[in-house]
Amino acid sequence: MIDSIKKKWITKDNIIILAQVLIFYRIVLNLIYSTEQPYQMPKDFYFALSAIWFTILVFAMRKIPLTRKKVWISLGSGTTFLIAYFLIAKINVARYGKLYFAVILIYWALCVAFIALMVDFFCSGAVKKTFAEKKTVLIIFLAIVVCMFIYEGYSAIPVALPILAFLLTDITKEKWVKTVNCFAIGYYLAFAQTMTKSLIQNPDRYQNGRYLGSFLELESGGAFCGGAVVCMLYFIAMFIIAERKKWYELVAPLLLIAYPIYAVARITSRSTQVSLILVSLLFFAFIHRKKDRKTSITRAILALSATVVIILAMYVLSISINKRVASNSDIELSYWERHLAPLTSERGRTGYFGDGSILNSIDLLSSGRLAHWVESSKQIRLLGHPFAAFYFPGYKIPTLSPHNFYIEWLIEYGIIGGCLIIVWTLYIALMSISRVLRHEKAGVMTFLWVFFSIGVFTFTCVRWKSPISFGLLFLQYALTIKNKDCGAELEHGNSITE
């Protein structure tokens, strides 16, 4: 019996799958550790660790043969140079401190690893194939990488280099689906550990009706939990579009999705909840068994109708809340009720946008985000504020947070760089829709994640160094896979071992 179990479960493929799950688990865990740190240096350290883990994954997926000596020579030469440079320049723990020294070491190590991966990219003959295929998403991302280094300098290294090396890696569609499955499981495990630990250590830590716990110090906590919901929605979607269904595969995601939904509800992150509603409506519209356009159009119309119903329900609830307040002024309102009430109250008729404007009530519903967006938009320049600060001494960079990822990048990267990021996101969204309509399993997670990201990016400034941003950077790879080079679609279920 033991021998049969070993033969069935302890296989090379299963060991690889387990290793990938653990790597993604460590990456996501380090990313959430990074976002919760109050100071910049610990943030950089944990994010650099996640970049190291991802680089290890890239090396493993490229499967560089020992016979490709130029790659290993470049890696060895780079490591030797790095050690010599640190000794000559006296870069050590005593001089820089343990944390700063670790960050410097990791950044340099990432550069050496990237050079070795690029040598492999050229030696393997993948250059001609990559540029012949004219992968649009790769070209746009290359332009964004240039902007990253112009405006952020060496800080862009852990973001840009590992992702760029990964995008240049040749992965079949079948292998990509298995890798995405590992990402979803690893992400969920990181969420489950972090949330459970928080509930055990700080079960009653609330602020203004919102659960903070022990790791949700920043607004990214709600989005982190929402990402776990998307991971389980992914497995449900894969089951729906599978050619041959194994019903037992649906049980686990349906049970596991309850925990992150509970976490999102307890945290009361409105941006995450709105993002999940958006993903759910698009899930209904485009994830279905039939491949005809008529079904998609019908479902899209129903999704739009549901959106209208949700908006009308918000107004009905607002009227009901205000009636309760009018009859009892001492009534205690929940976090959501306090924000819904201004939609139909006198208080919601006045504000930043002038008396009588409906935008005032929407602004109060969004905790003043509309006003922030308008004011922040006035800070946008052609080349960005860091550029101006570098070339014009005494120039002060604006400190007003726009609570919007896109506006923040328009401010920091300027109109040119900011528009590149907007175009990049929209391109991923549109192309992922077309791939889902063709029932390409390789694009399902990208479809769900990009629209969840758009919702989160619209209402928060999560920046690049977060689990949500990393997920989008990683999942854009699906758009680099060409149908003619990918092999056949998976025909059975959604098991990661099939």
C-alpha cells in the first residue's frame, strides 16, 4: 500500500508542483510583510526577498542545461565580481547595518542573475522568435521598465528585472496553466496563514467599524484578502469551461472561498468589495460553457442590468437609513450605513462640487475620493514631478495622495509614463476578454485578476510592491503565449496534476 502511494503521489511532477506552490507562498507572504512595514527599509528588504524567490522560479522554469556554458560562466563571473566589489568598496554589515546591507546585496544579486538569464535568452536563440512574434504586451512593458529606471533608479531593480526575465521565458500553454494553479494555491495559503494569525492574535482590534487585526495596518489588507477570493473564483471558472467535468473538483473552491469572503466583509474595505462585485459581474457575463457570442451578449446585458439594480438598491437603502436616523437621532450606524446615508440626505447636496450636485453625495460615499482625484489631477505634468525635482533645485514634490493608482503614476511618471501604464492595463483587460471568449484556459486567471486590479487601482494607491500588483505583473505572461506555439488546450478538468 505504501509503495502504491509513493508511485501515485511522490512523482517528479508532483514534487515540481509542490515546489512552485511553496515558492509562490513565500513570494506573497514577503509581499504582504513588505506592505505592512511602517518604514521604507524593511519594505525594501521584504520586497527584495520576494524578488529573489521569483528569480529562483524563473531559473527553474527556463531549465538551463549544463552544456550552455556561457550562462554558467556569466553567473560565476558576475558572482566573483560582486564579491570582489563588496570587499574593495568595503560594503559590509558593520558599515551599512544588517538590513541595508542585505538590500544592497540582494539588488546586486538580482542584477547578476538577470545578466545570466539574458545570456541564456540570447544563447538559446529565443531573441529572433520573441521579436518576430511582436508581443505587444511585452513591448509596452519594456517601455514601462524604461520609465521605472528613469524615475525610480535602482529601486526599480526588484520589480523590473525578474518580471522582464520571466516574460522572455518560453512556456507552453499547458505548463502555464499548471503554474497559474500553483500561484493561486500559494496565494491562498499565504492569505489563510496571515488572516488566521491575525484573528488569533488580535480578534477585537477595530477602528471606526473596520477590522485592523495584526497585519491590516494599510489599505492594501482588504485587497490582499480579495485576491484570495479571486484565486478560488479562478478554480470555479476552470471547472465551468472544462470539457470534461469532475464534480468533486468543485467542492474545495466552493468551501475555501467562504473564508476570504468573510475576511473582506470583516475588514469592510469598500474598494475591495466594489472590485469583487465588478469581477463577479464579468465572471457571469463571460465565463460560461457555451462558446457562442449570443450567450456572452445576453449575459453582458444581464450583468449591466444587475449593475443598475445594485445602484438603485443603494439609493433605496440610503433612504431607509435616513428615515431611521430621522426617527431616532441616537441610532448607531455601521461603517457602510454611514457612507450610504449621504446619497439621499441634505448633507450630500453640498460640498466640493457646489450646492445641489449629485457628485457631492458620491464624493461622501467614496470618503472624498472624487475631490482628491480632481485636486490631484492638477498636479499632473508632462514629465512627472521626480523629473522636475531632479532638474530644478528647490522644486517641491506634491504630497497629496490621490487614492488612485493611475493618477499617482500620472503625477510621478508624467503624462507619457502614466499613459503607458493605463494603456498596459487596458490592453491586458481587452485581450484577456477575447481569450476567455475563446475558452482559452491560459487566460482565465489573467481575465479575473486584471479586472480585480483595475477596481483596486481606481480607489487605492497600492503601488508596484503589493500582492495585487505582483499578480498582474506575473499574469500578463498569458498574453505572450501564441496559439500556434502553445500545443493543445487541456481537455480534462482543472487539476494541476493533469
